[in-house]
Amino acid sequence: MYERNAIILERYFNEMFGYNTKSNIKNNFTNYSELVECLEKYRNISEEEDTIMQEYDMIANEIRGIQKTQENLNKKNNKLQEDRAEIFQNIDESAEEIQKRIDSINSNIHRINADIEENANNFVKVIAEFNDKSAVRTKCGRARREIESEYNKRLKEIMENYEKIDVNLEKKAKQFKELETEDIEKELQDRIEKNGEKEKIPFNKEVVVKAIAICIDIQKRETEILTTVYDKTNKLFSEIKNNLVKIEKHKKIIRDSKSKLEFVSAIKEYLVQFLDNERLTAVNGEEEHDKLMKDACINLDEDLVQINNLYSLLLKEISKKITKKSYSELYNFEYLKELENKSEEFDKQIKKLKLPVTIINPNYWRIEGMRKIYDIFYNCVTEVYGRDLSEYMPVENIEEEYDEEKDEDFEEEMVEEIEEPKKATNTKKTKSKNEKQEEKEEIDKQVDMILGFSDEEDDDDDDEEFDNDDWDDEEFDNDDWDDEDEEDDDWDEEEELEEDNEDEEYEDNDDDWIEDDDEEEEDDDDDWEEDDDDWDDEEDDDSYEDMDTNNKKAKNEYEEESWENEFINLNKKGSKKKNFFDKFKK
């Protein structure tokens, strides 16, 4: 049993760059992102705690001010009380002078008491706020200590993993973008060839070559991103040591790198589906498989043009060098819509066939892969970088879709209501029937390709199905003979002569054929509608009324046997089925 080729490719580069070890540049990107996140949390909680401490200190200072005011008011109040006591000890002054001094002291005492009451109210309010800030400060301090502990722990672990990364593997990854890859491609081809050496249908070489080339290109893009982050990690350690961390700059590096890695990951998924599709189509046989893979490689080349355009746009968006002209030239959303429309049309045609099995679109892998790539690009530029792409999206056509089945039913009703010559109606219908027949044949070819049927098998199935039809009276009554006539109205003169010869041969082989039917055979040019009276004549034939029951039964059995023999003879001679249908209808 073979192993998935996508796994072969992935395992090769995991060994090449040390991705299968714990400490590597791919894990370093995750560690770098976590460290920046922890550092940001620690910085935010520290700033929050600083803010709370500042507010706490402000409230504490306000309390001190209130206390100082209260002390001053108390001193003034005491001084006034002393002055009042002195007045009561001095009896030498006049009554008018004593009254003036007492009124002044009482006025001052009243004013000071009002200030004392107001100061007391302020003191109560500040104390309540002070208690709240104390609780917040305590909670924030506890959270800060936990985050600080987690940050220090992660910092220590990440630094240890960073130091364990093999410098040689990191250099190899950094130089991989400029490295000649002929030897790598040859080695990968040998591995894949060995992987599928026991397969009945061998791996398609063109698919393998293209897949390897794409995989190498993906790895070049990925290693470039990861090695850049590796260098930034070392710089982050230096900033932390000097307490000069530029968080926003590192956050931008993570945001940009993550956007690029997500896009590259979508291309990887597309490649995996491309390789898996190569094995799925092998059930169709080697010849058909090669044909399908040739088409798949053509589709791959077309898709890569759009993929590279989108990646170029993403890089320009990241570097802030994007322009509307760039989007107009490179962003082709209609390409994806066209793929989806073809897929929907395929599904509609399959539903019309009403097959008992589920048929999967042979380009399903391609449509799903491209949809994922377009979705990731759209999400990145709109959500991460705030770009509005509405003006580059296609305008939806709000038109009522044409329903072929309803239109066909409507056409048939109109034909019944309007009395026109049947030949004219048949000419219009024949054209539409022929077009539908061509569409049906094209879909049938795709279905046969998917199911792995050959043309010879289809012919045998048709003959067998035709031979097994039950030609009873009920089915003949329910047949739409007009549809049969419409498809073959244009008979040339040679075909009419062949029909006449076959009719004569048929008449010679059947001695019990009724004379009325012989006359109808000679008048073959008459229209079907004009022969309705001949049917009535046959029903009124006295010869059938005079026959007893046994003779009727024997005659009917003989006629059925003659029809069956004639049908077999016509099949062997390669005669047209239509010729047989016409005679049976008469």
C-alpha cells in the first residue's frame, strides 16, 4: 500500500530543517508570539497598577489635606472660645462694647462650624473612595504578580528553546531561498517513485514533478518568514534585558508573519488535494487517468497565476506599498466565481440524470482549494489591514434564472392550446431537443469518466436495456409518440427506401398480418393524425367478431411472437430502432 505523497514531501522537509525536533525555527515562531503576548500582558498590568497607585496616592493626599483643614478649624474654634471666656471675666467695659464682641465671636464660631461640617462630609466621601481604590490596588497587585511570574517562566523557557536551536539548520533554512534545488527534486522524485512502485496505476510523472516544484516554492516562502522571526526573537531578548522593548513593532512583525504563513498554509492544503486527486482518479484506468492528470496540470498552472498574484498583493499590503492599480490588475475574484458557477452547473446536470449514486465533481479538489485561498486573502486584507474590497467584487445579477423544465412544460401547454400544423411544431421542438441531447451527452461522458465506464460497456448496457423492455399495451398507451417523431422528422430518401424494403420483408414473414394494416403500410406518406379513421375501421372489422375465443387467443400469441422475432432480426441487422417504433405505432 502506498503512502500519501503529500506526507512524503512534508516528512522530507521536516527532516531537512529539523521541524521534527522540539527546538526549531517553526516552534520558535510560536514561542516568539507567546512571549510578545506575555510581555504585553505584563506591561499592561504594570501600567494599570501604576495608574491605580497614582490614583491611590492622590486620594491619600486628599485625605491628608482634609485632616490638615480640620486641625486648623479646630484651632480657630478654640481661639474663639478662649476670647469668649475672657469677655465674661472683664466687667470694666461698657455693655454696648461687650455686646459687639460677643456678636462677632458668635458669628465667627458659626462660620467655622459650617466649615467643619463641610470638611467632615468631604472626609467621608474621600474615605469611601479610598477604600475602593485600596481593594482595586490589592487585586491589581495580585494579578500583576501572577502575570509577572508567568512571564518570567515563559521567558526562561523560550530562551532555553531558542538556545537549543541548531544554528546549522537555521543557516540552511536562511540560505534555502537562494539554493539550487535540482538534487532535492531528484531525491524527492526517487522517494515518490519508490513509494508507488507496487501501484497498478503508477503515479503520474507530470503531477509529481509539478507538485515537487510547488512544494519547494512553498518551503522557500515559509523558511524566509521563519528565519526573519528567528532574528527578531534574538533582538527581543536584547530589548528585554535593556528594558527598551518596542511592543508595537514586534506585534506588527507577528501580525504580518502570521498573515503570510496562513496564506502559505492554504497553498499547502491546495497541493495536498492536488496530490490526493491524482490517486482518486486512478480508478478510471491508466489511459483515462493520464488524460485527467494532463487536464489537472493545466488547471494547476492557471490557478498558480492567480495564487501568485494574491500573494504579491498581500506582500504589498504588508509593506504599505499597495495601490488601487495593483488590485485592479492582480485581484481577479471573477476567476473563483467562474469555477464555482461551473461546479453548480455540473451539479444541476447531475441532478437531472437522477442517478441512484452520488457523483462528485472531478474538479472538487481545485474549487475547494482555491476558495480557501481566496477566503484567507480576503480575511487578511479586510480584517487585519482594514482594506475595503467591495469595489473589486463582482456585481450580482438579480435576474430570474431560466428554468428549463418549467419553460418546457409551458411550451407544451401552448402547443396544445394553439392549433397549428404538427410538422411546424415538431421542427421547433426538434431543435431544442437536439440541443438538450448534446448537453446530456456531454454530461454523460463526464459521468462515465467518473464511474469508469467505457463506450463498449455503455453500448452493451443500452442493448440489454432495450431488449428487456416489456412491450405491453399499457406502456404503448402511455408513450409520447410525438417526442419520438420529433427527433427523427428529417428522413432522407435513402432511409425511406430502406423502410419500405424492411416493411415488405416484414409483411412476407408475417402471414397473419391484417389487410387493413397492409394498406396503411403502402400509404406511409400520410400524416399520423389523418389515419385516426383507419383505427376505427380496424375495431369494427367483422372478421374479429366472428372468431371464437380460442382462435383470438392463439392469434394474439402468434402476433406477439412474430413481433418479438422481428425485433430480434432488426437488432441483428443493425436497423434503426426508430423504424421498429414507427411500425409498432401503426
